[in-house]
Amino acid sequence: MSPLLLLIVLPLVAALFITVGASPRSTSLGAAFLNLVLSIILFARYDLHAGGWQLVSEWHVIPRLGINLILGADGLSLTMLLLSTLVTFSALWVAPKVEKQEGLYYICLLFISAGVIGAFSSLDIFFLYSFHELALIPTFLLIGIWGSGDRQAAAWKATIYLGAGSFLLLIGLLALYLSMPPEVRTFDLRLLNELAASGALHPSPWIYLILLVGFGTLVSLFPFHSWAPPAYASAPAPAAMLHSGVLKKFGLYGLIRIALPLFPPAVHDFFNPLLILLLIGNIGYIGYVTVAQKRLDWTVGYSSVMHMGYIFLGFAAFNVLGFNGAALLMFAHGLSVAAAFALCGEIRQRTGTLDYSELGGLAKALPVLGLLFGFVTMASVGLPGFANFAGEILVFFGAISYGPIMIPAVVIGVWGVVISAIYMLRAYRNIFWGPIAARWESLTDITPTAKYSVILLLIPLMIAGFYPQLILKMVGSAIPR
């Protein structure tokens, strides 16, 4: 069996075992651990000298329409697969005891994992889109059934926004398919890239705009962002980890895979002023909105939206530095935001609240949790030594190289780093420092299980921070020059 197919099948087989009575937690963790080990092996064994797509397997589904299940991996997709399996294992490991419908809870998490792995492994656009939709459905169930706060409203809002974005994306992909000559119509990314390189593919520039808005909605690009913060704040911690850390990266991955190689530079240049304006909204406007938040879960949720602006800035730079920085930031942000939501869940589980006005001084009772949150805070603000810093530096240099039109965005981006420091350090101070209320003095510190699940995310974040070439060599081999 293809190792990439095995990565997709293992979570689904685990879900099947759970439905027939297997232990939900043990079965899920076993499958997630095997997937993590397999993804590390595939990442380590990728032949950088050969480059290109490797581990390619193909199964014909509807050949007459050019729809085939084609799996393959290059440096970028293997990096995203490593991110997916790291966050999946950590999310399942940190998951608290579930009081109702435990089996369905873990099945939903496993389906999200299978969906994102399938999307990052697919060389066929039809299945790339379909796997993403497979991952979206259980996200809504997790928020609506096991969420907190106004979970029903958050689930419906996310459903409406993401459903509309997915529908618009489907229209763009079908328009792209129909724009090809009938004799060469295909969903195969490899053939599409060849057609674009040879000049045989001439998609309308408006298809690019449709894809940008469709993918952008899934990534919470301003102003299509308002679904994300309430969804993350209401979602159970493992669901927030998987969606914000991994599934949200699908839209950026799709833009790099589809929009970047299939449309000529003139199309990107034409729409770049619009994209720059929108990403400034992500960094500047959402940054100030994040400062105004009074709860940790909403702060982290808006922070996740804000930091998407930096990745879009790298994409808009339209050069190797920018693309490499965007890809590294996708990996780094996925790990850091997943760790942040894991710790949010731990604090909520112990105190029952994430409101700054009710917390304070928790480092006295929860020193290990406080230390871990300090590391996550430093990663989120882009402190040197974490992969977030290396990614942001590359994005800024790539954007400056694009031309004068990028200077305002870069200036606002640098100011956004200051804004990030303000809201994250304020959150750290309000929760862990100062006098502690008497009712919190007897709290128990983070459990070994949760502690190591967060450390699992911090270790690769720091490895890639001290040695970013580990990731840059991989993603650089997959990004057009």
C-alpha cells in the first residue's frame, strides 16, 4: 500500500474500530502515533536532489472526466503532512475526558485528520477539494455538540461562511476546468502545471479572483474573517488545535499549489493591490481588535486571524523569499497556535473561565503551565529562536523586494509585531502574574500528558527556529523559482 494512502486510511480504520466498540482514546492515539512516525520517516527520506513529486500512486475513478485519485508528495506537502500528524497526535493526547458520546468525539477528530492529510497528499484538484470538505463537517459537529459558550451560533456562523467559501471555490475550480480545451481537460496538478508552462492554458483573470476569495474565506482573509474567532473560542481545545493549526492552512496551500503556477505574473500583479489592502486589514485592523479582547480564547482566536496576514504578505511578494517565508510561517503558526489552544483548554478545565478579570497569579499554583505558556507567548510574538521569527523575517525581505507598493504593508507588518507583543504579554501578565485569588491557590498543575503534548509542539518549533534550513530546504524544492 502507498505510504500516503496509509496515512489517510489509518485514522479512518481507527474510526471504524471505535464504532464497533474499541476504546476511543487508545485506538485514536495508536493510529495518530503510527501516522506521526510514518510522516517523520517520509519527511526524512525525501530525496532533495531529485526533488519534484515522489511516492506517486494513482487510482482511476472517473477517467472520462479526468478525475483520478492521485497521491504524491514533494517538500511542501511533506512539511504540511508532518505538521498535520504532529498537531493530530498532540490534540488527541491533550483531549480531556469526554462525558457524552466519547466515541463520536474521537471519530470527528480522526476524520478531520484524515481529511487534511488527504488534501495535502492529493495531486488531483477534485480530491484535494473533496478531502477538505470531509474535514470541515466534523469540525461543525465538534463545536455544536461539545463546544462551550454560544456554541450553536458559532457553529452555524462557521458553517455559513465556510460553506459559502467552499461553494465559491468549487465554482472557481470548475471554471478553471472548463477553461481548458476539451481534449486536455484534467484535474491533475502535474498536467495543469505543464499546460501552464507551455502556454496552452489561458484561464481568465477573474477565475484567479474567485479562487482568491474562496481560498481566502477558508483562511479568514479580511473581511471574510468573522467566523473564525467565535468558532475557535467555542470549540473544544482539540478541535481548535486541528482547525486553526492545520485545516486553516489548506486555503494558503491551495493558493500556492493552484493559483500560483496556473496564472501568469501579470494576473498576480493586477490583483496584488487588492490582496495587499486585505492583508493589511488582517494585520492592522484585526491586530487592534485583538488588543481589545478580554478573554484568552478570543485573544488567541483573533491572533490566529491576524497572523494569516503575514502569510498572505509572503504570498503577495511573489518571489522565492516571500514564498519560503510564507511556507515556513504556515508550519510555525500551525504549531504555536495549536499549543496556545491546548493551554487554553488546560486553563479552562481548571478554572472554568478564561476571562482576564477573573484570573491572575496562576503561576504560583501552576508553575509548569505558566512556563509553557511563556514559551508559546514568545513564539507567537516572533522571538528569535522560534520558527515564527525566521518566517516573518523572510516574508518582510521578500515583500520589500517586490517593490514600493509593498512598503506600507511591510511597515504595518512590523508594527503588527509590536501589537502581537502587546496582547500576548498582556494575556501572560493578566493570567499568570500578580496576586492570586484564594480560590485558585489549590489548583493542580498541568498533567504530564498535557505537558508532553505541548512540548511535542514546541520542540520542532524551536528546532526549525534555530535551524530553519531544515524546513526551507524542503519547501524551497517545491516552490517555483
